[in-house]
Amino acid sequence: MPAYQTELDIANKALQLIRQNRIFNFTDHTAEAQESAFLYPLARDAELRAHFWRFAIRRAILYSISASAYLWTPPTWSSATTYSFGQVVVDSSGNWWQSKVSSNTTALPNTDAGVFTTSSWQPYFGPDTLQPFVAPSASSLTAPAAPTLTAITSGSLGARTVYVKTTYTGTAGESLVSGETSLALTAGQIFRVTSPAAATGATGYNVYASNSTGTELSQSTTPTTIGSSYTEAVTGITPYGARPPVAQTTSYFAGDLTFLPSTGVVYLSMTNSNTDTPPTIEWLAVNGTYAPLQILYPIGAGPPTDPNTQNVYRLPRGYLVRAPSNPRRTATPAYLGASVGNYHEDWVFEGNYFVSADFGPLMLRYVADFVDVTGMDPTFCDMVACRMAQDLAAKLVPAEAIAPAINAARASYHRSGRRAMAVNAVEVASMDPEFHDFVACRV
């Protein structure tokens, strides 16, 4: 059994360090309980950020933000639903959870005072963005002919020229894109697309449109039925849709998210090197909702389609601080002590994103906002308790005993830190040797 079971255990260890009474709940009407309830999440977060704790390190595959990027929200947990292994849900407080077992019908964890009442769920750490599924070029659906367009008098848009392409959709996925058709519209006009001809396996079609040639984006998240015309919205062409499929097979990593344009269903990849077209056993339908990810790009950055800017990546859920990508990598000494062969990422972190010249996908290794006390290393819990004790002493300990209490808690913190290092609970990144200017000029 782990040394610590709940958040209360950690808080009571902190109170014990400064010779104060233990508490039974964070909601107790005592100064000890109120101060501990306030300090615990702050101390936990600070300690997670202070060191690379192995139990809290996670990985995520991230893709650069483009015009076809969407922001995903999982479905709300329901007591009437049986969840599969890997399914993601959101609770009434906005917390995201992932099922750890198959045929999961248990309630979500009750984290009041840090008491986890079920081991069937864990916090979800991973991407919250997704791209539309790229159909393989071997799809049985052939591309439709270039679309037929007509002008309709409606709305109050100005004069413009529109460029439109279409694709077939069906159980086999989405076809490659058709040829392009353009239409000049006068003020107060929108365009209408005549349904492409019926084709084997095709049940619907997607419309891609733009106000400039070659930059068409999807105009809806669900296909239009074959035989029905598509009419542009009176607000005009949306600039945030998906790009048309390309003639290639995309390989997905385990944990990747995507949605199938022909059905709108969101899938999570269960394996690496996944080239299947969902739905198959390699994919898990996680459902939920998604909407275009609209961001203001940092200066000098933009979508991957712009070759003159760097690319932007959104940080995964639960991200606290970046961990070393390869902690065992060391610089190789070369001529006159110069270091070679040690690649450094150019990642610049800004808000909930980072910027890089790489076009990805990139694997980010990071310390996650871990909350389950039963999964924490005991030395981490000790150090959180020591952090809390130093702050609690100022509020709860008599004035003449504050300094000794703080010093004792600080000494205990450093002892726990040495134990954490000794048992390999904390990851220590390799350090490159200094590249002196004298060495640089000689090389």
C-alpha cells in the first residue's frame, strides 16, 4: 500500500512537521483545515514544476496548427453509458478523464479531499486538437467531375469571384478532390453547387470553396446528400474549414485524434503506424464535439502552408512544464572539446502554444498536472508536505517558534529531495559541456 492515500495525508504530514493538530477534512471549521485547503494545490503545482518527477512525465504527439485544425471537447460522462478502454469524458466541473478499463460503468472519481473512489479512470493527458482524416489514395471512391455553379440572389455580400471543388463521401471514406470551377458573383449574390452525379459507393459530397484559386477549404462538417444542392451561407465562405484530401496515406500514432469527414465521428488511434481508415479495430470512436481552432498567430509564425513563417503547436492538456526530450543524450566531445551531434530544439513557448521551424509532427515530453495521490511517489508527497509546512508555520505557529519550525521543514525538504534522487524518482537531464569562445575560434 502506498504511504500516502489522499491529499489529507499530505496536509496532515505538513501539520505534523510544525506540531499542529491533524484535520479530518479540508472543510473543517478550523484554521488548520482552511489554510491547508488553500495551500495544497499551490504546493503540489509548485513541486511538480520544480523537478522532473518521473510519475508525472507524459508524452504527446503534436501537429502544427493549420486552417484545418479543430478544437475538441469530449462527451459529458453519463451513468447510462458503458465506456471502452481509452474513452475520454468530461465531468460537470470540466475535468477530462480517460477510462483505464474495458466495459467501464463506474462513476467518475470523487476527488473531494483527494479521495479517489474508483481506479477505473485517470486524468486525460494528451492533445485537444484534431485534423480531418486524410483518406488513402487507394479509396474505392473516384473523384467527381468539376462542380457546376450557379449564382443566387441572397444576402448582402460584395462582388467577388469564388473557387469551388468537391469530393464524394461514403462508407469507404472520402474521395480525392475534383477539378476547380470558378464563378464571378455580383453584389448581393451567393453560389449554389449542383449535386455531382451518383457514383458507386457515394452517399454524399463535400464542398470546398475559397475566394482565391487553389486555397479551397471545407464549408461544412457533414456531407451534403447526393441529389441535393449545396447553397453558400449568406455570411459567405468560412475561412476555417479542412483542406481537401491529398493523394497519400497518412500514418497515425497511438493517441492521435482525427474525425472522419463523411460521418463527423471523432476517433482516437489505438496503435502506432496506423494507416487504417476508421472505423476499424485500430481506431476507437470517442465522439464529442469539435469546432475550428481560431488563434491569433504570434509574430513571425503562421500556418504550415506559409513557407515564410515558423509553425505553431498547441500544448496538450495538463501541460505544466517541458521535460527533456532525451534525458540520456549527452554531447560527444570532438576536436578541441567542441560538442557535436547534440541537436537542440528551437521551440519557443508562448502562452498555450510553442513556435518552431519544424513542420512536425513533434513529440513533446512534459510534466503533467498529476492529481491522483495514490500514483504519486512518496518522496514527492514528503516534499509537498514540507513546502506546505513552511507556509503553514507563519499562520499557525506561535511567533517565537516560527523560525525554528520553518528551518525544520526546510531541512526536511532537502532530506526528502536527496532521497528522491537516490531512488531515481526525479529525472536529471544531461548537461552539455561548455563551448568556450576560444574553442569555437580554433574550430
